[in-house]
Amino acid sequence: MVTTEIAPITFQYSHTIGRQENRSGSGFFYPVAITRDADNRLYVLSRGSETPAFFPCKRVTVFTVDEELVREFGQKVPPEEADDSAPAGTFMWPTAVAVDSAGNAYVADEWLNRITIFDREGECVGKWGTLGDGDGEFNRPAGLAFDAADNLYLVDSANHRVQVFTKEGKFLSQWGGQGDGEGEFSYPWGIEIDRHGDVYVADWRNDRIQKFAPDGRFLMQFGASGQGDGEFYRPTGVAVDPEGIIYVTDFKNDRLQVFDAEGGFIAKLTGEATLSKWGRERVQLDPTIVRGRELAQGLQEREKLFHGPIAVEVDDAGRVFVVECSRQRLQVFRKQKALFGGGPL
């Protein structure tokens, strides 16, 4: 085990989940989003590729922290139907997934400009959404998050704003606009709601995180463009743990950064990956791959690093799940407190 120390908190690498899996089964294909349900099962959304051979790879994979595959749902839109007529339950350019209190999964699609709803068994039970820039319309929806009342907060990326809906799709409110001032956005992406109902948005092109009250009132911001501690190069995902610690996937800097509740820099993680259980199963099918990995100098050092970390999720047990789009996997860390020599939370 490798431990990255940051007083008074440590983050200990736990394990890796996933492998590249183009069509279905135990893995992902360009994963871009993660969430979890009330049973602590993880939902990872694979955006996939536009290469025709890989059309079936767009899906949501549901699994446990111990890599037990539960189910998967969703599929690629047939190319001839990639418009308003796209069949229910299909994706073109999916961007985000969120789960409501009843266990229904909502998936945003920035090509189809719609939200698709799946029940606990993965069956499609509804869809809504209209392209536009008026109230309740959206253009290239990105991040999704539910509040405690089951209202859905949606990042309306190309309209540079956040909108709030009932889970049935009824418009409630919106805020934002294009710019770099307080409360303005430039192609925002990820979103998180903390236990107090406050809203955090990854302001992608402005290289910052903004925090708002539930009604959209601006509270604070942190971050700037760059590669230094506390700076970002296209932040994508944001998560907040029960203690108010903020986690941000710094996509083009290939790292996860950690901040206190006021936005003060605490730490950066760059990756400690090992082969996942699913990965070992695949490698061990072919002895030549096993031998090739043994002979490849420096492979393990290169493999462990983040490459395209795009989304992050935290749970009440202090686990941090970091999704890597380019390496088709999650890295899992455990947050610990360094009290009187250290110890798990």
C-alpha cells in the first residue's frame, strides 16, 4: 500500500476497479461519470466511441465496491435515428448520471439534449428535454445532481448556466450566464450538492470551482488557470465529503486535488493504480500478455498514474473513487485522519 500524507489527513490507495471493455461485461469504455445509490452500489457511465465497431459500448454499469457486477443498461442510438426520434433508453453522447431517492437513474445526453430515466432494474421508464435557451430548455446538458427534496440540478453547459427541475422535468429555476464574473460560467461541466444543500460547479473553461446556495446565490469561488497547487487546467468533476472536504478532478493536469471547506488547497493525488480484479482476469487468459507485462520496463510506474481523471465520488466510509476516462478504470482511495499517529476515519 502507498500512502500520500497530508497533515492532518492521509489518503491511502485501496484498489483499482475496471478495465477496457468495448461492448458489455466487467469493464468500461471511456467512462465519464460516476454516482452511487442508497445501497452504496456504484454507477459508471461509459460515453464510448463514435467508431462504428464500438457502437454498443455506450452504457451504465452498476457494480459493488468489491467489483461484483450487478447490471448494465442503455445502448447506442442507431446512427439513422440520432435525433428527436431516438428510441427510448438509447444514448448518443451521454455525459452524466444521477440517482434519485427511489433508485431511479437519470442520464444526460448532450447530443440528444434529453434526460433518460431508468428504474432500479435498468428498464427505461421515461425521457424529457427540449433543445433551446429558454427556461426549461437546454443545450448540451452535462452534470446532474439531486438535492434532498429530489429536485434535479442540471448543468446547461452550452447555455452557461445551472437549471433546476422536478424529477418529472418541470422547470423550477435557473441561474448563470456566460462570462468570468461571480456566478457566471464558461462551459461548466460537473456539479455536486453537499449535505447542507449548497451547490458546487466545475466551471470548466474558467478553470475554477464556484459554490452557490440552493437558490443560486453566489457564495465563493476558488482556483485559477495553471499547473501549480490549487490551480486547474479544465476541472471536470467535483465531490464533497461529509466533513466538507472538496475533491476536484483536474482533467488536463492529470490529478485529483483536495481542498478544505473554504477552498484552501490541501493535497494532490496523481495515481497509484494496480491491476484490478477484472483486469487480472483478462490478462491471465493469455500467457503472452502476462510475460509481456513482466518484460516491459517501467510499465507499473507508468500504469499507476492518472490519465484523464474526469469524475469523482465519495462515500460515508471515507472512500474516494476517481474515474479515469483514458484508462477505462476507477482508482479507489481511503481518507484517514492523522490523529495521534494516524488511524482510519
